[in-house]
Amino acid sequence: MDGKKGMCESDFQTENTGTFPVGTKGVPIGRQQHGCFSLKDEHVSLPCAVVRQGAIESNVQWMQSFAQHHHVKLCPHGKTTMSPDLFKQQLEQGAWGLTVATPAQAEVAVMAGANNIIIANQVVGKVNMQMVATLIQQHQIMVYACVDSLSNVQSWQAIASQEQVSIPLFIELGVPDGRCGCRDVDDVLELAAAIEAAPNLSLRGIEVYEGVISGESAEQDIRQFLRRAISLLETLKSTYGLQEAIVSGAGSAWYDVVAEEFSQLDGITGVIRPGCYAVHDTGIYEAAQSQVQARAITNQGIACDLSGDLVSSLEVWAYVVSVPEEGKAVVGVGKRDVAFDAGLPTVERLIREGEEQPLPALTATKVMDQHMFVEAPNGGLKVGDILVMSTSHPCLTFDKWRFIGVIDEQDCVTHWMQTYF
């Protein structure tokens, strides 16, 4: 139980008993979870989603080194993978805690061993608040929730008083036309006063999400926004003598800018929350990381000093199930299997009868529930061919799989990561 009360490690094992539950897709021959299963030699039912262990390890180490060089804490957003196995790897490498979006996700983070958890938005509703209170009470951990309204502060106090527990809160600061968060300084000050006056609540800092800021002057606007948040927190720290003062921000696109702004704070702890870095992709986050590296060159930033870079680890393997006409193929993968909101999958490899083949010009053009159309202008595809695809926006591929295969350099699944969406 890792010294924590209530839930225990076995709570993650209700389905993980050596064989896969009925209806699980992407399972190996015999349906046994233990062994080494070759994807090339068709030991696994396709389609199957997998991650490369070497790439995962490299990415986790890279981001942890980045945070340490900037003297900020790393609290990766867990919503991308919702995998306790991956959470543990991040924590073991030195992550300060885990970020989540809901109390249900916070339960998974607790059981993965996190002692610091940020719920990066307001928690609304009695049952949701009670879940947070129970986690704090039973496991003696810190679960920080965000607030941006007086009514939410009042609701927290009612639940905290009822459960006889202290709730640590961040005030969320937002931007006009953005997402959540207070828009005005006066609102922040009003909330701070209300939290400090509540006997069962404690103000611990300010939380932001800069990813909603866009446009040609985005970097400058983000820096100004972050400095505004820091200045506000310094005021609150001076006014109330806060027990701890944390400023937290950063998604997966601007974490470098946030880390730079948080790197030299006096008496304030900076916490960054990128989520997609462990898995990465060949789409929107690859493009974002290219911008990180470009800014590092321009600003002589730390990213330039770190060896290596983030690399895509997620692949989806699937069969060509039909070649109905010249130049067109239908692949047995669809909206139920892979993200399609930020670009269709990219075909990276072609395998036929266990052997790697030269990759012809292939373009995914349309995705349906269980099928994807691929243009093959020069032909070259046969029914039964295996296509290995990379994706964009890994969050919406992971949530489609109960189990993700972990593969080695020989394309063999060595073990499986269970997800909890």
C-alpha cells in the first residue's frame, strides 16, 4: 500500500490477472499478458497501439533535466496517458508531482505514488469535492485545486468543514477570451481574502494556463501574463505570509518560456505542467517542440545545452484490409483507434510477411469509425500488409485503448501499460 490508507496497489489489478478481459483489442496470440510478442511476425492482434520503451525513457529524462536546469519543479499533466506505469516512471525520474483534470484522475495519480497533485481547474460539485477531501484525508498528501469564483471558495469551505480537512487552493488567473480564471486583479484579491478567512482553506499560490494566448506577439504576451501572475503572487505572499507560494503554468507548447520566467524567483516555487512530452508525436507537438528549439537558439536557452531532444514514441500498427481499386487502399484502423482531430496518421513503415519493405508514397485522406482511406498513387500495397503509423495529439489515441503495448527495438511487445480513462 506504499504507506497510504484506503486504496492499494491491487486496485489497479482488477482486470490485469494474466489474461486480457473480453473485448480487449490489440491483444497477443493466446491472450496472455506475459511473454515477448513480435508485431512483425503477427503475434499480436491488429490494430494495436504501442509505445517504444527507449523513446519513453529518453523523453522522460530529457524533460526532467530541462526542469532541473531551470530550477523549476516538474508536475506533468497525466491526462495524456492516464497510465500508472508511466506516472511511476515520471515520478521515479524526479517529478515533483502529477497534474490532472478531475478528482477521478487524481485517484489514479495517488495510487501511482504522487504526493503532490494539481487539479488544473475548478472542482465543482459536492461529490467531486468530497473525493478530493477524502484523498487528502486518507493519504496525507497535497491535492491542490484551482478556484476562480467566490461561490467555489464557499463550497470548498463547506465541504472541508464537514470533512474536517484542510484544502490547499490555487487562484487561477486567466486572460480575456481565454478559458478559466479570474480576469481582474480585484477578483484575485477578493478570492485571496476569502480563502484566508476560511478556517479550513489555505491559499498556496497562483495557477495559469498560457496556452490560450496566440497570435504574432504570443511569446511577448505570454511573458507579460506570467510576470503579472508572479507580481500578484508576490503581493499575496507579502500580505498574508503564505505557508508556501507556488506559481504554476505551462502546457506542452510554451513550457520553455514559462520555465524561463519561473527560473529565478525568490521565495516562490515555480511548477511547470507539460503533459505530452513523454509520448510526444509527429504532428502538433513535434511542431511545438521545433519552436522550443528555435527559441532556445535565438535566446541561447537551456534546451540547446541538453543532449538529444523529444522524439515520438507512439505507433499504431494495422493491416491493409482492402485494395478495392488502383491507387486506393483501406486500412483497418479508424476513429475508434487513433486521434484524428489534429491531422490524420502518418504512415512510417510497410511490413509484408514479416519483412520491412520500401515505403511507397502513401497519404491518409479520410478516417471512419473502423477504417482509414490511404492514397497510394503508384500502388504497392496488398491485402495483409502491415502499416506502422505515427500520430498527432497523443491524448486522443491513448484514451481509445485499455492496454498499450510497450515495444523494444526489435518490434516485440515486452509488457503492457493499462490506462484508466
